[in-house]
Amino acid sequence: MAMSFFDQFATPSYLGIPLIAIAIALPWVLLPSPSSRWISNRLITLQGWFINRFTNQLMLPLNIGGHKWALLFASLMLFLITINMLGLLPYTFTPTTQLSLNMGFAVPLWLATVLIGMRNQPTVALGHLLPEGTPIPLIPVLIIIETISLFIRPLALGVRLTANLTAGHLLIQLIATAVFVLLPMMPTVAILTATVLFLLTLLEVAVAMIQAYVFVLLLSLYLQENV
């Protein structure tokens, strides 16, 4: 039983072919495409309003050079939110519970922000490794610590997203199993547990959206340091 709880995180396959590519491509199929008409339906209007508000909020602390990343950040935000939300449906697979996928997003984007900083303002980028006013004996130690913290950033991005979604899915499955076990023996306790399960599901919906926002927000903060 303990091992079966983790079966939901195994990549599904059909005839030996992994289906993770379909799970990754599905969100783009579900998103409505913009219309060339002046008057759009409510869904496209809501989607456009959400993207505009999110992009304005995200690009606010960045200078003009960082605004080139607006399309990438908005697309990544919608992609992560859609995948995380679809993963809460029964009998579905959540690709963002795979650390390899999250690291595949985090490492190239983090590396791009670092390379942009090294190219545009190398002195400022390297200056982040040594805080101003550091005593001379502590300079080698602080440089090593700041360098390690710099390279830990993509790992923290990927692990944070993976751990939060994995923990939520496991907790939902554990409580759901408890509801089915308790229902024949103690119906009242089972109903109370089902209520907790419903509230936890609402919390996981919020976590799915918040974690996608935090992922993109941290990337924008890393970009802010280098543009």
C-alpha cells in the first residue's frame, strides 16, 4: 500500500511509449486562440485581461530591457497553471511532479539570466558575489558562499515546484483512502474526513496557481539582477 501511493507519479506509457509528451502538449490545445474580430467571447476576454494584469505586475520592477521576456514569462505562467490544475483531476498525470521536467525549465532560464548579466554588465553581475563593505579576511569565504547560492537557485526552483505538488497529491490520496476505509465502519468520521478532503482540494487548487506564479516571479527577480 505504501508503494502504491507513489504510482501516480510514474510516467504513464502505452505500448511502451511514454505519454508525457501528450500531457505536456495538452494545455496548449485547451487554451482558446485569439480572434481577429473586434468583439470576442467572455473566455478570450478573461484570458486577455489575466495575461495583461499578470504581465504588468511582473514587468513593473524591470527596466525596458527586461520587457522582452514578457511573452516568455506569460506563456510559462499559463503553461504551468494549466498543467498543475489538470493534474488535480482524477486519473490524470501531472508532469510538473517530475523533477527532471522542472529542472529542464529552471536551469536554461536561470542560465539565460546569468549570461545576460555577464554580457551586458559583467562588473555588476560579478559584484553580486561580494557584498559591499565586506572585511578583507572574509572575502574568499563570502565569494565561495555566494557562488554556491547562485548555483543552488535553479535547484531550488525545480525542487520547490516538485515538492509542493507531490506533497499535495500524496496528502489528497492519503485522506481519500482514509474516507473509503472509514465509511463502512464510522460514517460520521468519514463525512468529516471528506469535508477535510474537500477543503484540502480547494487549497491544492490555490497551491497549483501560487506555485506557478512563484516559479515565474523568482525567474523575473533573477532577471532583474542582471538587466
